[in-house]
Amino acid sequence: MHDKFQIKPGKDLTKLEVDLINKARSLEFNSKSLINPKPDNEDWEKKYFLLKDQNDKTLAFAMLLEIEVEFKRVRHSILGLSNLIAINKGKGYGKILIFKMKKYIKKSGLTCIGFCNKKITGFYKKCGFGVIVDGCSKTLYKDIKGNFQSDRFGGGDLIYIKGGDGLVRQILDNPKENLIIFRPHW
Ligand SMILES: CC(C)(COP(=O)(O)OP(=O)(O)OC[C@H]1O[C@@H](n2cnc3c(N)ncnc32)[C@H](O)[C@@H]1OP(=O)(O)O)[C@@H](O)C(=O)NCCC(=O)NCCS
């Protein structure tokens, strides 16, 4: 059986893993930026979740990054979910990986938030995530100059797992308020 699950910070990724992740991101998201774990960038500590088969072949991967956000002037430390990719689709690998990640997220007690293309929202719903429709555009990136920037994906839904901080309840109860983030949408 497949089902070899690994969690590692970027600094522990092998070159083979980094290359595979970069190739898949380029293919799936047309991503121009490269994962390049170095002590002075966020890839170094970012947590990578890898599902592999018995021959160490990566079947699916995703990332979680601890991120500061602000809602109604209150800061929250949350987990940002990003870059979920199943190398071979429709074989259950995405779901297996996400269920393992959910265990990690629940154990952390933190709220988890990701942004997703509407074509993928159904997948996350099936995996037990909550959805804020068009939540991507209600999340604003405040850059270091204090300027607000809207999402670079051109819209999408916000998916979440509730944490102990009540952030999701706050967002749902205050639909006119924006969620402020301090790095570009992930
Ligand atoms: C999204 C993705 C990770 C799903 O992984 P996958 O391994 O193909 O999906 P699974 O085989 O585990 O599917 C699990 C369930 O979700 C359903 N599902 C899969 N993709 C779906 C979609 N786009 N919409 C609705 N349901 C979907 C499957 O039918 C399956 O249902 P079942 O449990 O009732 O049989 C994969 O399609 C992918 O890599 N997409 C490209 C990258 C991407 O867009 N990532 C998301 C970034 S937000």
C-alpha cells in the first residue's frame, strides 16, 4: 500500500523533493516562483506534508505556514494551507493527504485558512472543510508600505478548519469586515 506520510520543514527537503514540488507547481499553477529553502526565507521553516508510496515516490504534497492575520483589529496566529497537489489525480491521494493534515491542524488548535479556485471547492467540502464563498476577495494583503492589495488569483473561495480562537465565527458573523494579511495570498 501507499500511505507513507511525512511532515518536514523545508530545510529538510531533499533536492529531489524540492525539484518535484517546483515542477508540479509550475505545471498546475503556472507558478513562476520557486521553492528554495534558505535560512533567510520562509520556505526554511514552512511545513511540507508529503504522501509517498513504498518506493518513496511522492503521490501528493501540500504546505502549512504559520501566519499572522488581523480581523477587527485583533491579531491571530493561524495556519495557512497552500499548494495542495496530487501528482496523479482521482486516485484518492489528495484526500488521504488532506485527512492526515487535518489531524495535524486539529492537534495544533489553530485556525487553518486556504484560498481555492472555485473548481476545487467541492473537493475541500468533501474533505470536511468549511467554505466562505468568494472569501479570497474579502482578504486584503497589507504590504509593508501600508497599502492594501487584493488577491492575485482573481477571486476564489476561502476554505477553513475552525481553531480555538473563534476567528472563523468572527468572520462569519461580520461579513462586511475584511480579513487582513501581511504577506501576499498564499
Ligand atoms: C485538488 C486535488 C489535490 C484533488 O486530489 P485528488 O487526489 O485528485 O482527489 P481525490 O481522488 O482524493 O478525491 C477525493 C474526493 O474528492 C472528489 N473531488 C476531487 N476533485 C474534485 C473537484 N475538483 N471538485 C469536487 N470534488 C472533487 C473526488 O471525486 C473524491 O470523491 P469521493 O471521496 O466521493 O470518491 C487535485 O485535483 C489536484 O492536484 N489539482 C491541481 C492542483 C490544485 O488545484 N490544487 C488545489 C489548490 S487550492
